[in-house]
Amino acid sequence: MVKKKTCFVIAPIGDPGSEIRRWSDTSLNYIIAPAVECCGYEKPIRADQIPGSGLISIQVIERLIKEDLVIADLTGHNPNVFYELAVRHAARKPFIQLIKKDERIPFDLRDLRTIEIDTEIAAASKAIEQLKRYIPEVEKEGPKIKNPISVAVAFEMMRESGDEQQKTLGNVLAKLEEMDSVSKLPFEEVYKAALRTNIFMEQLLPSIIEGLVEKGFVSSDMLAKMIHSLYPQRFTSIK
């Protein structure tokens, strides 16, 4: 018999009978559970449902690190949810974000795929179908999954490298990220390419710049001015 995968749910919990508890219970039981169980997972579990004794905070951290999938409900901007989501980001394992319809996605997470949910029947059905589509996608990404922590680590590895070209690429990509222009770039592939060749300044970076311009993330003039101001001697040919 094939062992089912495990799913841990991060969500605001609130006191029994409170509005937030009713929201969390409803979204867990009628949106999250049907979707993940359809994808071959055990019944998802939330922090207040962890069985047995022991320090609940340690048990939560262990599940955030070990479980096959984590689903985070950002509804209400609960600080515990954000803390636990950061732990999952650091673990670099599959996660999916949810948020109540019409609520604002926090700035640092707005570039990550987030499913809007509502307990109204039609909206709930739509959210279930979205979850069922997204779960296989994040499973395929595995340790390559992109989040703010993984991107920051990749940049830092480049900047701390003993290779001057890797340092330069790390600085350039970090500046572009600050401009919110490269949220969709495959940073793992960029870093691996940088490790494989010593001529990526002539081949890799120009292709990145061309891709950014083609996708309309930023104008060619803006990129040229920014890069030239950082590295005037190295990039005098960029126009």
C-alpha cells in the first residue's frame, strides 16, 4: 500500500467560538481538506490538532520542516502565521499560500502565488480546483521552489564567492530584484550557470537583460542607466 503524503496547515486559530476560529475551521474542512485528500494526502492537520504531549512550538517547527506540503492561510495577517511560513521558506519545501478574498497580500509575499478563498459555495469550489491544480506543480518544484529566503541566499552565495564575476552578477541581480523586475527569473538556474562558466558576463547577463525588456518588466533605458552607474567600465557597451 502506497503511503499517503502529509500536509500541515498554518492558519490563524483564535479562541473556540470566535469568528476567526469559525473561518479557519470552515476553510480547513471544506476547502483545504477536500483538495489535498484528492491529491493523495492524509487528512491535513493544524497546530491545535497535533496529537500527543510535548512542547507544541517544537512540534509545529518539526512539522514545518518535515511535512510534504504546507498550506498557509494569510487571512488576517496573523504574526504567528508569518513566522511559521518563514520557517517553511527556510526549509525550501513545497508550500501554497491562501488568503481571504479581498484581503491585501502582504508586500513581501505578493510575488508568490496566492489563492483567494471564500466560504461561499461557488468561490469555495473554485478554490478547491485551484488547489488541486497547484499542488502537483509545487511538488515538482521541490527544493528549487522560489521564495524570498531562497532568493536572498542565492544572491549572498554569489556575493560571497571568491570569483569576481559571480560577485558582480550577484550584485546586479540583487539591484534588479530591488527594482521588483526579476520576480520570475529562475535563480537556481542562474546560479548554476554562473558556476559552470567564466564567460557568463558576456553570455548570461545580456540574455537576462533582454528577457526583462521583452517581458516589459523594465525599460531598456532604465536597465542601461542602472547597470552603467554600478559598473561603468565593465558595461560601457550596454545601450
